[in-house]
Amino acid sequence: MATRWGICSAGKISHDFTVALKTLPPGDHQIVAVAARKLQDAEAFAKKHSIPQAYGSYEELARDPEIDVVYVGTIHPYHLPVGMLFMKAQKNVLCEKPMAMNLREVQELVASAKMNKVFLMEAVWTRFFPASLEIERLLSRGEVGEVKMVKADFGVPLMHVPRAVEKELGGGALLDIGIYCLQFICMVYNGEKPECIQATGVCLDTGVDEGMVVTLKFSRNRMAVFTCSIAVELPNDAVIIGTKGTIRVPEHIWCPTSLVVNGKEIQYTLPEPYLPLNFINSTGMRYEAEEVRQCLLKGLKESPRMSQADSLLLAEVMDEARRQVGVVYSQDHQ
């Protein structure tokens, strides 16, 4: 039986996710319906991607009995209300990152998933790339000895993009792209909570963070530091430094197709898209989609590779970093 997908939101990321899904066998994954807030947007999306059903509201998608799992590709502030809508309708959910605006909202989503006995995962697609699986394998084998330091950078010029700079649209560097650096660090340190978080940043007039540098201290004298920016292009690389060697992600830390392990490079290829993509390497979203299918086939309510505890940790660390830098969203007052 194919996993039957509903796509929530007809924006750029939903386009790329749909293209990625279609690189997987049609006997395993089918897109049954798409919903947007305007029917004509959903219809145009459905036509472009040959999706049988288009809805002009998210509520109609939630009521569709033919859907196993919904991909939520809305902007961040809608993740909580839209995620709740689908889970209350007994739909499994793959929710775009960040899962929500803050820890309290993530806790609400996780509680709703448990109450409604549905699957919920944050779409941290990076975790499921072959390069990420290889990093975990190398670390578990002690390939670089004990990890002492992790460094990661992600910066792209996004000042012209409203959703990146407007507070009511969930703007700011940390929630949009810094989360990739943080999730990488949390993956390397096995989901351990840092003992100390120190964040310094600069804010735009809109009140969101233009850039941030975050230093994390973990148990046993292990550290990590990451930099994120929506003003400038950064190297967008990462390095894991251990007592016996290093693992480098030379570029595209959020969608890596190569690793350099103690000086030796490993390359990974991604399938070609059938339509032009909005973002680089987006066919790599196929890996998170397949993870969702495998979890559902096993009857799991969360993914062991990107668990709800992992999502709660990301939100908790980001809340504290924002507090120190002075980034406050309306959702923080509720």
C-alpha cells in the first residue's frame, strides 16, 4: 500500500517537497490532495504536479478520509494551529521546521499528537541525508576519537524576503536557518542538553535577529559554536573535531552531498528533479518522506532519528538564545 500524502500550503517549499516525493516509487508514495487558503492557488499547484484533488481550505484537507499523512509547508506562525487542526482530525503530520515558534507551542503539538495517537515529526530533512547517516556511523565507531568541538555556519542574504524579516511572519535568522546548525550540533552530541548557552546577536528594526553567534557547552568539556545570518553569505560548512581526527561538511550544511573524513572526500548524488526547484538539493526531501513511510509501516508515532524530544530540545535552546539576544514574538506572550 502506498503512503497517501496531503500537501498543506501551495508555496515554494511545498513545490520542492512534491517534486522530491515524485523521485520515490509511486507504489510507495502518492499525493492525493493539496490545500491552500485560496482555491485557485491549490488548483494551479494540483495542475502543475498532477495531483487529483485541490482544496481552498485546510479544513477540507483535514476532512479528506483518503489521506494518511499531511505535509505542513506553511510559514512558521501557522505550524501550531494548522498542525493541531490535522492531528485533531486523526491525520499523521510531517511539519516543516521549526516545528513551532517556541517551546510552549512545540509542547502543545507533541501533547496533541499523543492525545490523538498520531505520528508527528519535524521536517528536519538534513537528518535523513546519506551524509548524516554516515556521520552518525563514523561517530559511533569512534572514527575521530572523542568529539571535543563542533562548529557550524549558515548564512544567506534573505533581507529582501518578507517572511525572513517580518516578525509577524516568524522572521529571523535563528528560527529559519540557524536551526540547521543547532540540529547538526544536537545530532553529533546525541540529543544531549547543553549545560550552558551563550548567545550574542544583532536585530533588525523589525525586532527579529539578523544574525547570531551561539556558543554551547556540553558535559565532559565538550563545546560547540554556530553562526547564522540572513544578511550575508557565510561558508555554510560544519566541522566535527575529535581527539583523533575531523569530519567536515564542506558546504550546504542543511542539505549535504559530500563529507571530508580525515582528509578523504566522500560524495553522494541526489536524484534529478522533474521540475525546476526553488531551493538547492531539494530532491533530498525524499529521505524524510521515506522515513515517515517506514515509521508509519512500523506503527511508530515518532521517528527515532528525529524524535519529538529532539524537537523539544531545539525549541528550548532557541528560546534561550532568543531571550539573550532580545527577540520576542507575539507567541511568547500567550
